[in-house]
Amino acid sequence: MNPIILVMLIVGFFLALGIITVFMEYKKQKLLKPNATINKKFLVKGVNTIAVGLALLIGLNTMGRGPWLLGGLIPIFIGNFYMIFYLFIDKEN
């Protein structure tokens, strides 16, 4: 199998997994608090997760480049999912 196709499949899988996870959390929050606005929660979670991921990335970068940098990159991507979802949810509720 072509390595580019394999990488695209892996990235697509994790992209879909991240989107589904954030969407399910959004639905759970809507069921628990139907009248409250949960837009700010996604914004705060996204900023906090990106900040933690960036701090981990900088801290782990002192050890050099390697697979341990994923410990900082993964929270950054999860925070980006929260931020993107914050931009797409309706602002009226």
C-alpha cells in the first residue's frame, strides 16, 4: 500500500474521531442543560487545551525531536477541534 494513502487514512480516522467526540460532548451538554449557553464552555476548553498542549510541546522539545512531541501535539489538535466546533455551533441558544 502506498505510504501517502496510509497516512491520509490515519489522519482521516483521527479527524473523524475528534469531530465525533466533540459533537457527542456537545449533545451531552445540551441534554444536561438545555437552556444554558454552552458556547463559552467550548471556547474555554479549547483555549485551555491548546495552552496545555503548547506548554507540553515546548517542554518536550528540550529533549530533541522525536515521537514524544506527540504528547504536546495531540492536545493542541484536540483544542483546535473545540475551537472549530465553537465557531460552528449556533449562537442564539
